[in-house]
Amino acid sequence: MQSVVIVRDRTPPKAIGYAVKEDEEAMSKRRQLDPMAPWVNLSTTPADWKAASPALLATMLGELHLIRAFEETVLELAGEGLVHGPAHSSIGQEGGAVGSIVGLTTQDAVTGSHRGHHQFLAKALTHVSNGVLDPAALVTDAVQVVLQRTLAEILGLAQGYCRGRGGSMHLQWFEAGALGTNAIVGGGVPLAAGNAWAQKHGGTKDVTVAYFGDGAMNIGSVL
Ligand SMILES: Cc1ncc(C[n+]2csc(CCOP(=O)(O)OP(=O)(O)O)c2C)c(N)n1
């Protein structure tokens, strides 16, 4: 798929209703921009849903519920003034994180930026559950530890994955393949590229997934 990105394009002066000379008009040039890396849009089909195993769908539903409840709790605590630092909630974006992470192995890696609770949790939960959750008994001991340590990190407490020194924007657990979120818009992309390079040159088939918001699109480290 070809995608065209028009950056801060201006409406041609004529179109907004005042006269310009021919040479002024000639100053406006258009050049088609095509990303060097292939971009694809991935969407599901009815056949995908038919082929998806009930166990996979149950696991996805379980992760979605856990992350949603977690984010609601973070917002509640932030509202009470108990988060001493930022709380960049990812509420409403759980689906993208779970859908893209549930199929990853522990050796696969993820990076994120300032808004990454959902990606971090999806990776950590997939790691401790080996990608299988039972919605009827969601909070196993291992899941409880992930939720508690992640919340502790956001609250700046010592139980956190980074001993509470990172907070909401710095969630990292190497053992789970969560290489780290960080405060730089688009900042996870070069880290992911470096890790993917190492994976490739290590002869593995592992992948690294980087997440970024639309605000990061024109940051130099992303495109
Ligand atoms: C390099 C850099 N520039 C500016 C900021 C300040 N900043 C923090 S969040 C943000 C908006 C990011 O938008 P987007 O990437 O779309 O993510 P969203 O917050 O909308 O999920 C900006 C500009 C920053 N953290 N890093």
C-alpha cells in the first residue's frame, strides 16, 4: 500500500480567494513522499475469527480486562492525588497492545514511549502466563505480582520493576522482553531498531515491536 504524508501543506492562495502573480504560484511545489520501508494496514477477516482458537480468544479477553481494570485503578488513584508523577493512561487502547503482543514469545521484545502501560502489561502478562489465561480464574499468583509491581512502579514504590524510580513512563522488565518505555516521543523506535539488529545478527527469528503515537510520525528517529 502506498501512503502519502502531506506535512503542513498550505491551501494554494488562489483557492482562498485572493489574486497572486504567476511566479508566486510557481513557488508551490508538490513532491510525492513514499516511505522507504513498506507500510501495510492489517485487519481481520471473518476467516481469521473462525480460525482463532477459543483459548486464544479467552486469553485476549482476559488480558483486555486486566489491563482495563488496571488503568481504571491508576486513574482513580491519580484523581485522589496518590500518583506522585505522571500517569499517562492508555485506557481505551488495550486492544492494540493485546492483539499485537499476545502472539509474541518471551524472546520477542517490545519498546514504547511515554504512554505504554498497556504494552508493558500485555508483554509481562503474556510472559508469566505463557500466553494462556483463563478468564474464569484470571488473577493467578504470577498475574498478581505483575499487576502489583507495575502499579508500584507507577506509584514510585520500591516494589516496582525499576524500584519506583522510573514511574509511569519508564516501565522495563528485560526478562519478559519489555525493553522499556521512555519519556521521549518516538523514543522507543531507535531502541527497537537496535534490538532487532541484534536479533537478526544473532541468527534468531525473534522480532521486536515498537509502538509510537501519531505525534511521533515526523520525529527524526521514527521516519
Ligand atoms: C522529543 C519530545 N518532544 C516533545 C515531548 C513532549 N510531549 C509529550 S507527549 C507529547 C504528545 C505525543 O503525541 P503522540 O505521540 O501522538 O502520543 P499520545 O500522547 O497522543 O498518545 C509531546 C509533544 C516529548 N516528550 N518528547
